[in-house]
Amino acid sequence: MRALIHALLALALALPGLAANGAERIKDIATIAGVRSNPLVGYGLVVGLDGTGDQTTQTPFTVQSIANMLSNMGITLPPGVNLQLKNVAAVMVTATLPPFSRPGQELDVTVSSLGNAKSLKGGTLLMTPLKGADGNVYALAQGNLVINGAAGGGGGSKVTVNHLSAGRVPGGATVERAVPMPVGSAELVTVELRQSDFGTATRVAEAINRSMGKPVAMPLDGRQIQVSAPVEPERRVAFLGMLENLEVTPEQGIARVVVNSRTGSVVMNRAVQLQDCAVSHANLTVTVTADNQVSQPGPLSQGQTVVTQNAQVDIKQDGLNLRRVKAGTNLSDVIKALNAVGATPLDMIAILQAMKVAGALRAELEVI
């Protein structure tokens, strides 16, 4: 038992060192130039709805799409026919074409209502061409929608669980055209960092050169590292696989505090530091109460009933003490110092902004 306790203590002491090391694979912090995905989009129709489709009187594009589809199938509608269909909905279909996709590969697609359909549950997406930014068709989508939601109502009440106007078709698209990516065919390969940093770019180049035993990598700037690939084409793919799995310890990022003013969320990274400062934070509460009183006239006095309102405004302010916030050199100390003030997340936004102006917050303050 004692040996087990000593082993756990040794492991606990070793964990901070492992966390401080912070080594990451190159594939986690960088990408290979030219290896990218491409967005696809298409316009289509969903049929088979249970009376929850578009109201065709308000969505003329749905009626036009149905007429065009029937015309392409050899069905001609009589002139002046007013289609009143509730089982059809116009939708936008989106998908992402991964790198190195080949014809015949299946993709997941997202289907979103374009009109005023109440629900796409139980619908079937008809064959929809998916186009890229160049206007060419790269995939065809079709299949049954999966909607994770439900709705019900009665007597003027309605309950909806999750979103019913959008769903997915797993494996609902088939790739018809490949996007050429000549990665591995050139003698020079460019590694691009996800976040620009001159120190990290230098460390990546040093790690590649150390692994190869010769200078084959050179940082071009804070984002790009140029690497000389093997001359033999059959070795380049294996070389890129080895390169992506090399471990590098990135430079510590810029200290940053991100504040979402709409939700009150505050997120900070481990590089944030606080200097000694004093904070006075108070919650201001304003309470307004009204007391309505009715004055009735006496019998046979020919008076009038008078309604008077007595309003009382009460203002209360708590937490007027000036509190000292000690300097913090790591994230846990910063969190303890801010929590000691006793502010809510919404109040903390104002405190952080004031600390930044006063020079006590050693970090970039970004409001989104």
C-alpha cells in the first residue's frame, strides 16, 4: 500500500512536467499547402412531407421548381394550373468535399429549408447537383433525411423539440468529379502553421532538420516553412506522413482574453497575467414599488372617486469595499483573484476592461 502511495505521488509530481512540455505533432499545428477541403452547395426539393411543406402561395420558387422538374420528366401541366402542394419543400443542400476525394466516394450532406416549411421530418431529398465555387458539379445528393426532433400541439399549445427545418443525409452524396491536388509531386513542400509565430516556425524547421539529419527545411516567414522532399516520387507520400507526426513544442501564444458580450462568456489562455491592483465593484439595484389607493366620496356629497398612486423608488448598492487583487503569474492564480472580487461573468467583463485600461491586465482583450 505504501509503495502504491509513493508511486501515485511520483506520478503527480511528474504530470506538471509533462504538461509543461506541451509537445504537439506538426499535423496538429500546421497543414500542408494545397491540401484543403472545398465547400459544395446545391438547390433541391424535399418530397414526402406530411403536410408540413412550403405554402406555395408564399413561395413561388417552390412551384416553379416543381413545374420544371415535371417538365424534365415529360409531364406538361395545363396552362393556368395553380399548384397547391403541402408535401414539398425547397431546400439548400450543403456538403464539404474533403481533399483527395475520388469519384464514387460518399459524403454526408446537410439539408436546410429555404421557404416556410414547418418540418422536413420524413422527407426525401430528390437528386440534387452540388456545385463548387467554379460552377462545376462535383457531387450528386439524394436520400432520406434524418431529423433529430419532434413537434406536437393541440388546444392552442405547441411543443417543439430541437430544430425541424434542417437535417442530414448520411452518405447522401456521391462524388462525381475529383479536385486535382498535386501534393507530393513537387520537390518542394510548404508547411503552413495554423497560427503565425516566428518562434514556432523556427522550431518546426529545426525539428524536421534534426529528424532528417541534414538541412532540408527553411522557415520563410512566421507561417510558412519550405521543405525539400525526396527526389524519388514514390518516397514523397511516406516522407509527408513522417513529417506530419514529428513532435514540436510551440512557442507560448499571445496572452489573450476573449469576451462574448452577448452571452457573458469569458475565456482566457494560460499566458494571461495580472499585476497588483485594487478593484471596487458594486451591484446597483433599483426597486420601484407603486401603491394604488382609491378615495370614495361621502354619500350625497356629489363628489368623484379619485385614484391616487404612491410610488416609492429604492436604490441599493452593495459591495462598496475596495479590494486588492494580487498579481497572478499563472491561469489558476488569475481565476482565484477574479473570483475573490465576487463578480458575475457579466460584471467581470467590465472589470477586465477596466483592468486593461489601468495596465493591470497583461493580455490582449478581444470582444466578440
